[in-house]
Amino acid sequence: ILSFLLMTVSASFSYDVFLSFRGSDTRYGFTGNLYNALSDRGIHTFIDEEELQRGDEIRPALVEAIKQSRMAILVFSKNYASSSFCLDELVKIMECVKAKGRLIFPIFYDVDPCHVRHQSGSYGEALAMHEERFTSSKESLKENMESLQKWKMALNQAADVSGKHYKLGYSTPLHEIFQYNHVFMVPINLHVT
């Protein structure tokens, strides 16, 4: 049944899952393990292999991968909001949720979901740094402040969706992700590092 459902999904989408994450926080631990677990079960998953530098813009190919993914798993970690790239990516994902009915599954990896929702803690600090950078440069101030508002709205909307909260250092079954939608009802154990 899983193979049939994945073939049905794959027929209309290029990817089953798009992974959104902060590379420096989780690429070689949690997200890398999650990607491997999904791929091992035949779930066609997009993961951006390129490390982007500060100030890089979201590439058209990445926007297309977001649009061509059935769902997105958002791995919110401590430094996710410090990346304008991650935030731009999140805005594009939330646009697909709103306009095309795409699904999201937020994972709060060693971060309090309230910090994401209300932009407090490391999320508040990161957004304040973005705002300070925007106001000090004065270049494209209006567009940058509009981006900041879109980021805040996308964080709030994504954090309002029921997801899963994981603490650093626990070995946790991730079957909850797969139970989110019947396509992914394959239990796995994944060590959270």
C-alpha cells in the first residue's frame, strides 16, 4: 500500500518531502539522519546540499523544489531564524501552504515552540539582528522591512501547526512524523544528536 501511495504522490509531485533546516545546526545530525530514514523507506526527499553564505538569495531551483514537493518538514532549531535564507525559504513554503494546500510538519529541535511562534528567545534575538542590519544599511529599507514582517508571519503560522518537539541528546522514535499523513506510516527510530 505504501508503494502505491508513494507512486500516486510522485506522479503529481517531483518530491514527497522538502526538508527545511539550518545546515550548521542539524545537517550532520538530526536532519541528516531524518533524510536517510526517509530515503531508506522510498520517500523521495529534497535536501539542499549546498551551504549558502550570509546574504545569499534563495535560488530559483530551490523555489521550484518547494513548489514541486507534496509536503515540507520544517526543522526549527536554535539558529534557524538567524539565516535570512531559511526565513525566505519558509515564506515560500507557507505561500505554497496557503495557495496550493501543501502540508507542513514542524519539528522543534531543541527549541521551545513558543519561541518560534512569538519570536522570543533565540528567534527574537535573530529577528532583532536582522532588523538592526536593515535599518543601519538604509539600502532597500522598505523591501527589507516587508521581508521582516513576512518572516514573522510565516514563523507564527508554521509554529501554530501541530508538530513535534525534540530535545537534544535523546533517542526518539520519529514515527509521529510518518503518522502525520498515511503516506508516511512507517515507524523508525532515530537517535537525536
